[in-house]
Amino acid sequence: MLLDLLELKGHRAGLLLGQSSHRLGKKDILIVAEYELSELAEQKLAILAPDSTLNFVEQGKVVRKKRPQLPKLLKELVLCVNPQCITRVEEVPPKIRSGEPRTGEFQCYYCQHNFSGQEVQFV
Amino acid sequence: MPRSNVRNTPYRMKLTGSRSAKLSVKSLVSILDLNEADIDLLLRRADAPSPHGSLQGKQVALLFYENSTRTYNSFQTAVHQLNGTVCGFSGVEGTSVLKGESLHDTIKMFENYADLIVLRHPNDGAARWAADISSVPVINAGDGQNEHPTQTLLDLFAIKKTQGRLDNLKVALVGDLKYGRTVRSLSQALSLYPGNTLYLVNPPFLPLPEPLKQWLREKGVKIEERGSLEEVMSLADICYVTRIQKERMSGVDEFLRVEDSYRLTRRHLTGVKANLKVLHPLPRVKEIAVEVDSTPYAHYFAQARGGVQVRRALLELIAGRGD
């Protein structure tokens, strides 16, 4: 699933589990070679792992760090979970408002249904 | 036989505030599309004499995917009072909808025929979608369980009429607070005004949704959850009762067990404030006993009478020719 969501297929990647972390106690590290994170993949990461940090490595050194960013309005990224929403019965491109990523709150722009990050279904 | 004076007597009330003559929005989808000045303008205009001819030469499409008695007819009457014409449908029998036409395509068709679209649709969010794709203004006449802003405007009209204000009120919300769209919209509208308190009286399985409660608290609304009508009736200025819909119950037995606990009777009206008014969006089933109708507190039929006035004001301000 993660391979698809982060568009990792075809890239060389490694996973380090249970590494020590000052901030979180433990952390997992995903290393991907020659990979450029797309805007869409970054938004998915922000939903799936809001506490994650992106480290950009060039010639063996971390040159930049950032938290994955989520815009206030997610367009055609996440489905509304309300089965009665117009976006689930007609061909309407879903638009979802995102709240504070850490609290994982989302609201459909159309039907105003609120749902949590655990309920998120990607388009 | 002369026509009833009561029926022909429109609400008259004194309103204060902004005298701006335009709404800040092109369409009305959610009550939260409106600000305090918009609501003030609408209620003031609803209380003014009907400006005949404001919709002269204009056509309003009434697209009602679900049958509706009060809302459809009050919109139709309001258009006629403004000398406009109507097209559209009430119920999808015999329309292209039954052939599978999408809401998108229906809206794109009717925007060619009408200067304004009034939409009732069974799906949540349909009105926002319609407003986004339509080249003419859209008024939401109810979208699924989501919103019914014109009902809220007439609720506010009744509250303002009977209490003289929309702030510093104690409002009991009674019945189905989980699925009732009128409750959601009214509570949101009351959050625009300072000092309001909401008493929530609902079966345990039909609570006001937690995110909405949280949102209302953040807006400064005081929320108190009360277990029974007895606890709130002596405190309330407004008792807003809603129908508990059996089809929403997981089991009918569950509903029958609690039904009488949320039924307003004359017994509840002893020791209440003199200014208390009981409102209901109608239709009523059993949640207000008929014996309440003859008390000075019953205001639900008068409340419904404001429906044409409020909708006429809205049509005039959105699609009318101005003063």
C-alpha cells in the first residue's frame, strides 16, 4: 500500500525499524534513492504520518528537512466517507477541508461531514 | 365569508442594525454563508410590504427531487407575489432524472431557462455542488441531512418576532439532534449572536454531533446537556421541538421506550417564563401534544406563516430588480 501511495515503485528503497529518536522515542526510517516526492505523495504522507520528517540527502549529507505539508483544501485526494454525500453518488471531484493534521480532522467541502484521519480513503 | 385576519396578518416587527440593501452572497447554500448583517437585512425585508413586480419578467426554477408541501408551495407563492414565473418539478416522476440524468446536467439545463434555481435534493452537499457549477444563483431548499437554511431563516424570524432579539437567549433544542438538519442550522445561526445558551434534550442515541458541539462552544455558545424536558422548561425562552424519525432508529422498540420522554404536553408548561414560545419546523407527529396548541406558548403555526415572507425576501434580494 505504501509503495503505491508514495509512488515508490521502481525506486531502490530500504526500511530501518525501531531506531531511537530524541523526539519520539522510537522511529522507523524509510530511505529511497533518486526519488522526488510529488506534491500528491507528500500530502498523503502528511495524512498517514503527520509526525514524520522528510530529510533530503545529497552526496551523503542531509541538506534540507521539512514536515510534509497539507493544504487547507484537498482536491481529488481524499474521498468523503459519508455514503449520502453527493460526491459518492455523482461524478463530483471530491474536495475535503483539512484541519490540524495532528488531530486528524477532515470535513467534506460539499456535505460538511466530519471524519478522522483513521477513516481517510484516498481517491 | 371573510378570509381569516390571522392568516392574512404578516409578521411585523422592529429590527435594528445594518441597513445595507444587498446580501454578501450570490447563492444561499448554508446558513453560515450569511453574516449578521445579511440576516438582519433578510428579516427586515421579510417584514416589509411585498414589492410587487420585483421578479417581473424573471423565472425561478423550483427543482425539488423530493416531494415537499410547505417549502415548495411557499417558494411558489413567494415567486407569484413578486410577479415572477416558475418552472421545474416537485418529485422526479416524469422527469429526465428517472432516465438517469445527473444533477450536473439538470442544473446546466435549467440555468438556461431560469434566473434563479431553488433546489431540494436527497443527497448531502448537492446544493453546494449545484451552486459551484451554476451560472445563476442557487438557493438550498434542503440537501439530504445537511442543511435547510431557509427553514432556519424563518425560525430566526419567529424568534426575533417573539423575543425581540436574537442574542442572550436560552433555547431548548428537543428531539432528534443527531439527524435533524434544522437543529444543526439553527444552532449554527444562533452562534452569530452573543450570549446564547442551548439546552440539549435528546434521546441518548440521538445527540448533537460532537464536532458541532465543539464548534459551537468555540463560537461562544453555552451548551448544557439536560436529561429531560422538566429540567429546562422553566429556564427557556424558546423550546424548539423536532420530530424523532422512526426510520432513523436502529430498533423501533428503542424508540417507543423513549418516545413519551420527549413529548411536550401541557404538564410541562406550568411555571414557564411568560415569554416562552414553542417552535417546531413541522410536520409534527406526536412530539407536541395537540393540547399545547391552544396555549399562549404554541407558536409553530405562526412560525410557518412567516415562510412565504422570508422566502419572498430572499428571492427579492438574490434575483429581484432592487428597490
